[in-house]
Amino acid sequence: MSIDKQRVIPLIVATALFMENMDSTVIATSLPAIAADIGTSPLTLKLAITSYLLSLAVFIPASGWTADRFGARLVFAIAVCVFMVGSVGCALSTSVTDFVFARILQGMGGAMMTPVGRLVLLRSVDKSALVNAMAWVTVPALIGPVIGPPLGGFITTYASWHWIFLINIPIGLLGIFMALRFIDPIKSETQEKFDLYGMVLAGIGLAGIAFGLSVAGLNLLPWSTVAALVVGGSISMTLYVLHARRTGSPVLDFSLLKLPTLRAAVLGGFMFRLGIGALPFLLPLLMQIGFGLTPFHSGLVTFASSLGAMGMKTLAARIIRTFGFRNLMAVNAIVSAFFLGVCALFTVTTPLLIIMVILVVGGFFRSLEFTAINTVAYAEVETAQMSRATTLVSVNQQLAVSAGVAVGAASVETTMWLRHVSELDATMFAPAFVVVALTSAASSWFFWQMPHDAGHEISGRKAVEISSRKGAAKSAASAAVKAATEDTQDMRDQRLG
């Protein structure tokens, strides 16, 4: 690859991340206004968020095989088109059902965009440069969350919420042009048979469990139906695990969890993302319903978290190289969870400046953790396994965020039930922030289980340690020479004396 493509391909991947991240943050900020317009409650409309994330989790398993079979360029371009069609569907929705179906269509497109882009990046960049590459590709993508809340709030407050989805059209067209122009149609040299049976089992399992948990307590479906969804999904996932052991090319290859770094990134990353994933859902609701801010002013406050994330990216590689993956991820998970838990102390009288400072600092540490998790996951993965690894990691990420939204909403609903109230206010959100913060902090245990030298070949930590050992050896040698010289001088002095 030429140096130009090495710069351009991360930008193409960032275009997909930009669309996804901006879309999710825009809808979180505008959720109360959309709910009021289509005649439902904000907590009920959370189905629009969970259905999108659920759609991602269901269809991502097919992304790796599809990219290997048809080429990343074609798959990426079609995925962006599907995402754009789903965006138009959201803008034209007049009911919860229409909105949820449009979000599912968006999820089908997003399920191919990001994993395929990440696969191209991993196959194009040497592992020693992976930390910088991940940070490079994420910086443009973070522009989405930065401008998403204030832009969504501005459009919702001064225009109409319908336009927040139509802004994806020009961005998508740019992404398609760049993909067709710069991405090579990378295909796998060894074409594997698509595991259709496994895809059906995994899809039903993920859909049943995640969707069943997300609607529990909303009184949208009878409890018997909710229980049937969860039990049916669990049975389907159990059957898939048994099936995956007998097939040579499973859509979700759990055998990769034998790798310590990937296992920590998947299990620990799930816990960390589950807690953090509730923040974009809970914070806008707290700002607007609890504090009475407009969507625009709410967006101006909540964008601070993404601003802190952007500030970290230039320091990520140096910090990881200094402390190493295991030490950094274990400690930083607790630090990030602390700043998430501090949100429980926000009240109507808390100065907005203090809230923004806490969100900026918290965003810095959360982004550092995400960069480390996303990078160390592939430290021990061979090139031939990269497609399966990206699929497994992507499913885990999206399912964790979907579960985070469900846990956050369930915590708020439980608090309302325990206090026997029917209307939301600012005091209903504090327990939810505590629950998700403790969940994120629990991820530290999984990260500490990694070997002490995990990911050294990626972070450059190994080279630092070797250099330190060389320096120590050199110092020891100098000390030995000095000691020998002093001994010789002492013996000479004794003879002369």
C-alpha cells in the first residue's frame, strides 16, 4: 500500500464510525422530542436504541464471511446504502413500530460497515503500529459524538427532529465514493463455506435474549411472551454452542477465547461497555426531563464527554507504552467507573460547568480504556483468524451496549417502582448511575487476569523493558569496572604503604 492509502483507509473506516456514532448520540439527545411527537414515552422509545443495537448484534456474524467472499469494497458500499435507506425510514416514521423497523434496517447496514472497515485496517497495518492506527481512525469518528448532541439538540429545538436522520445522506454518499475509489476488493484466499445453520441459531439466540430483556418491565408485551423470548433465545444459543464445536467455520468462533488477551477484551470489555453504554441514554434524559434543559442545551452539556475522548487520542500510544496493557486497563477501568458513578451526584443545583468538567475528564479515561481494549483484543490473533476475531469482538461490543441501555432503563424503572411514583424526575437517575458504574468497575478483574506482558509487541512496552534492561546491564558493568578499579587501587596503596 502507498502512504496515501495508509492515510485514506482509516478515514474511510472513520466515515462509517462517524455516521454510526453521530446517529446514536443524536437520537439519544432528541429522544424525548421524538417520543412526544409519535405519542409514546421516552423509556418506551428506548426500543429504537435497543432494536438498532440488537440488529447490529444479529447481523454482524455474517460480516466477516461476506467481506471475504465478495470483497470489502462492495460490501462496505452496499452497507452504507442500506444505512442511508434506514435513515430515510426513520425520518418518515409516524409510530413506534415504523421507527423500530427503520432502526433495524439501519442496524443491518451498520452491521457490515464498521466490522468490514476494521478488518481492512487490521490486514493493512502492522501490529507494531496498531495502537496509533486505532487512535488515528478513531479521532475523525469522534467528531460524530462531539457534534451529534449539540447538532441534534439544535435541529430538534429550532427545526424538526426528522432532519437529524437526513444528514446521514451526504455523509453516506461521501463514504461510498471514497470506498469505491480507494479500497481494494480484498477477498480471502481460502473461501470457507458459510455457516447458515449457525447464523440462524446465533441470530435467534441473540435476538431473543437481548430483546426479551429490553422489553421486560415496559408492559409492552405479556410476561409470558417476554419469558418465552428469553428462554427461547437461551436455548438457541445453547444449541449454537454445541453446533460450533462440530463445524470448522462457525460464524462466532468461541475457540478464540482461548487467547488470554482476546478473552479479557471480550469478557472484561463486555462488562465495561455494559456500564458505559448506558451513559448516552441516561444523561440526556437526566438533563432534559430531570433538569428541564432544552435538547440543544442538553446536547451542549453532554458533548463534553466526547470532547475529553478526543483529547486522549494523541496520548494513548505513549500512555499504553509506559504502563503496559494489563496495569493500565485494570486501574483505568476503576477510574473510568468512578467518574461514571459521580454522575449520580448531579442535581438541579449542580453548576453546569462542574458537570462539563467531570464529563470531559471522565471521557478522557473512558476513551483511553476503549482504545486499549480494541487494540489488545488482536494482540495474539493470527492473520488467518482475523476475520473471525473481528466478528466476535463486534458482536460482543454491540450486545454489551444494547444490554447497557436495557440495564440503565431497568434501573430507572425499578427505582420508580420502589418509590411508588409514576413520573420521572432527577432523583430517579442516581441509582441507575451507581449500578452501571459498579458494573464497569467489575471489568477490572478480567483485565488483571491477563499476563503481565500482554500486548507488549503492540504497545512497544517490550522494547522499553529491553532498553531498560540494557541500561541496567550497562550500569552494572560500569559498577563492576569501577569496583574492580577501586579494589586494584586499594591493593596498590597497600603495597606502597
